[in-house]
Amino acid sequence: MRLALELAANATGRTSPNPLVGAVIVKDNRVVGCGWHRKAGTPHAEVHALNQAGELARGAEVYVTLEPCSHYGKTPPCAKALIEAGVKKVYAALLDPNPKVAGRGFKMLEDAGIEVAYGFLEDEARRQNEVFLKWIEQNKPFIAMKAAMTLDGKIATVSGQSKWITNEKSRRYGYKLRDIYDGIMVGINTVKEDNPSLTARIEGGQNPVRIVLDSSLDIDLTANVITDKQAKTIIATTDRAERAKITALEKLGIQVLIVDKDTEGRVDIVKLTDMLGQQNICSILAEGGGSVHGSLIENHLVDRVYFFIAPKIIGGANAKNPVMGSGISALNEAVELAETEVLQLDGDILITGRVK
């Protein structure tokens, strides 16, 4: 099963809105077929492995990271392909929570006389497919919050300078994150101050959908996210936006979402994330600055954190912090992380973990 998980990881960031899946076929204690799902709409992992195994699949054991599908979508059911190939046993890491599957794949196999078992390396499989599981179970995007800061927790100087707090290796890591998330979210202040392109900037990479929170639709029509055409841009605004500005943006190919206001008159971020999930945006990397991050944290929308820490000290009570908002009054209300990992990046430190 571990090999199947390793194979599935080859397509990280490429299968949305489908899960990451790897499959291994074993005959007489020898691997005879391997495969992984590469992209939505293309053959699934089991099909690749069966094609490689050929006739050796008959009477073989199959190890797959997720329950084989049982329904017709853009591709035929994998359970049917396994039955036709004459495999003997199927071992899976996870039951597929997709309502179109959810045990039906296993039932098809068992009805055909194929032995089925699941739950192998389940925790690792859940971690690998945390994005898909969140989206398919809740129809909401998985949200990761990313920030680059100094030792004293500052993301910019008192004058607003932020380039560059972290080193080149940390920034390259951040570009890799952009490459694997469906969307990247920032606030209008980030666009005004930095005029970023919010692209992956790595060879062979894919750019995320750019999502800008702009409650009054103040964005400049010459901003890079409007004019560079390197990726789709969505602007989330409210009924405070002028109709003429909306029309102008739409003529430039920008999708404008009118979202209800929260109690402070800003874009209701909970309703926005629901809308984005319905558009099959399954994962979002939030790089939005303290206000956006604070809103996400206060509304319990953050699933994972990536904090890059540079060995520098800026100081200043008015220098910006990575998470703003109203904050908490008691330590027992603090957001805690689980499964934390620490990585050294040429002197910088990356701390990542799952929000409990």
C-alpha cells in the first residue's frame, strides 16, 4: 500500500476535483502493474495498472489508495474493469466518501466474488487526500494559510516594505504551493500595495485561480491580476460595487461575484468559500495579509498553515502581523495545530501543520 501512496503523490495538484489515487497489482509476490490517476477526465489509477499488468492481472491482488469507483463519469467504473480483469483480491486504504461511490465499488467487487478489505495506512491516505475529502464531504474548499514573517512575527516594516523578508529558497517553496492549489486568495490591499501576479513561476507549473476580496470594488483596471492574462481572476465584492465597474471588469474577462456582506460590511467570507466550492475550486492558498487571514481564522475556515519564519527582527507596534482581526481573550481559545512539521530552508524555518 505504501507504494500505491507514493505513486498517487506523483499527481499532487493535478487531479482536482478528483482524488489522488495510486494502484499496484501483485502476482506471486511480484509487482506486475502500477498506475496513478494523472488528471481529471483521464483513466484512473486502476486502469493504468491493469494495462501494465495485462493477463498477469488474472488472479492477482490489487492495492489501491481509495475504493474503486462504481459509476460512469468521464471514465467507466474501475470496479467493473477489475472484475473483467479477473483479479482475486482488492485492498484499499480508504472508503470513498463520494455519495456516488460510498461502498458501492466494494459491493460490486464482492458480488463478483472478489475479496475486499480496507483501512490499510488509512491515516496516511487521509492526509494525502485531505483536499478531496474536505471538498467531497462538505462541498467547501480546503484552505491553507501561508505567511512569511520575521522572528517577531512581522510581515512588513512600519513603512510597508515586505520584499523580501524570507530568502529565495522559501519563496521557491511558496511558488510550489501555488502550483498545487486550485486558487490563491488575497485582499484588495495586497493588490494595491504590491500589484502581484500571484502565479506559480516554476517551469511546467500551473497557475492558480486568483481570488481577490474587494468589498467596494476599488481595484485598478490596470492591475496585473486584471491585465496579464496568465490565470483566471475572480473578484469577490458586495452590492456596494458600481454596476459600471462590474461591467468593465467582465468585459476584460474577469469573473465578478456579488457576495452578501458580513456584519462589518465586507465580503462574507463564509458565503464566498461556499460559492467557490460550488465552482469546483477544491483548495485555496490564502496569502492575503493580516485582515484576510484574521477573517478566515475567526470563521474557522483554515485547515492547514504554512508559516515561513526568517531569522530577522523588525519591531514596531504598528508593523503588520500575519493574522489580524479581533483576536482572542483567553489562551484556551487559541488555534492549535496537529501533525506539525518543521523544515529548514537555508536559514529560514517553515512550520506547517493541520488545524485541529
